[in-house]
Amino acid sequence: MKAQRKKITENNGLLRSPYLAIHVGSRTYLQAAEIVMISADISYSYIHLNDGKKIIVSTNIQKLQERLLGVKNIVRVHRSFMINVNYLKTYDEKKAALRFNLSCPISRRKKNDLKIALNY
């Protein structure tokens, strides 16, 4: 028997405050407003914070996306990247530039999600 996975796109109309503490792994809790970008590396995730620090956690990006589901500012733009749109400087069809000299690719299938998050 396979366990049913929750559908990621469902929000049920509930929005979470970006100032609530989110469990990111290994007894570490962060506020969503502190997160600039999350990058994935197999089953690990690198969380880039607004103070310039980078935290590595053993939680995959899928699980982090589920935990950050109700936060409207954080959007998944690529298979391996999630960004906080509050820290977005510029973007084009294929690449997003963030503050703190961070950048990431934008998937052609996730481009719409970014546009929706920016207009929200």
C-alpha cells in the first residue's frame, strides 16, 4: 500500500504569516521572512538567510515546500530552488537575481507560479 501524498498546490484558503516559526530540520526553526532562497542537493537543502548565513539541513526541498505552503512570499521556481519574492531584484525568462549576489534558474513550467506570487 502506498501512502497518499498531499497535493502541494492545495492551500485550502489558509495563509500563514511569514513571521511564524517554521521547522526546517534538526531542532532548527526559522521565520519565513528570514529565508532568501532554498537550494536543493539530493536529500539536503541549503537555506540562504537575509543576514548572509547559509544553513544546511537534512530535509529535502519537497518537505520544506510542504511546511512553507501557506506562506505567499516563498515560491518554488525550479526543481531545485525556492525563492522569497521579497528579496527578488530582477528576473527574466530563465534566471532570477536576488539580493546578496544570489541567483537561480527559473523553470519554464514554474514561470507562471512566480508571476502569480509577484501579483499577489
